[in-house]
Amino acid sequence: MGLFSKAKSVLVVDTAAVLKTKGMRGYVAPRQQLQILRALSRFVQREKLQATAVLVGSPLDKAPHNKVFEGVRVRYTKTEEKLSKELLAALRQAGSAGVLVTEDVALEARVIRSGGSTLRVSTFRKLLDDGSEQGENNGGNNYNNRPQRNNRRDRDRDRGPRPNRGSNQPQSRPAEEEVEERNSGDDTISQMIDLVE
């Protein structure tokens, strides 16, 4: 796509802010953190960029602190209070090519005053989602590439009217039907025996 300039940019992404725009607040499960890292990895590969993701919480086994995971450098901070400090450290590590992606207005203003570049999370999220919609269902949850099911109302419409379930008792069948059914079963067995002989 080539949305960024020819100069190599290094995105420093506040993943807590990205997850908040997806409706996830507070504790985020490791699975969700890995999903956002993989989405970021696909974006970085598509745009031919470098990126550093800053996550809140303990380091994941698959993505240790300050190591590269699927093309994305991953850094951690224990609490959200220390997030700004870690984002600035990652931005310093990125050098002049660093672009901070956050929704923290105060931090954004501080970076701009010092001559750095920023990108709003809402804008970044649109870029991230545009690429992931092509091969996935919502939010990256593709459930092993299974097709989406229709909701229950759609399934019920195809089955026709439902039988009366006023009582839990099985409907009694006349004795004649049961005798005929048994006899037809005997006939079928007799015919099969005749075929074998």
C-alpha cells in the first residue's frame, strides 16, 4: 500500500490505546495481546515498516521483552502509570524515524514539541483494520477459518412449523401402525435373507 513516506518509519504503538478502541479495558488476556501483535505484524510487513509495540503487563512467553516477535519489537511496562515512560524510551530507541501512535494527548503534545511525529490511534486503527478485513472476520477472530453460522432465527425459518410441544408426553401411535411397522421390518429382513441364499 505504501501509506508512509519513502523514509523508513518506526512506529511506536501504544497497544493499550489500540485495545481500548476495540472495547477492551483493564486486564487483557495474553491471547488478545498476541492477536494485536500479529495484526501489527501483518500491517508492518504490508507497509514495509518497522514497529515497536508497548504492552501493559507481564512479558508473554512467545514475545519476550525488547525482543522481535514476527517482525515487531515488543516492550512491556508493568502498569499503565509507567506506560508513557516506556513509550518515550521506545521512541528514543527508534531515533528520528520514530512515529508515536497513542491517544494520550499530553504525551502526544510533548513529542510534537520536541520535534517528533505522532499518529492518532483512531487513524492507525483504520489502517490496521483495512488490512485485516481482507482475510479475517471481525477483530482477527477467524475461529480456524470456519464459516460464520447464521443466527438461530434464520435456521428456524428453514425448518418449517414446529410440532406442538404442549406436553412432554410422547404422542401415542395407534397399535395398527406399530404392527404394520414391525411386519414391514420382518419383510425387509426376509427379502435380504432370500437375496443372500
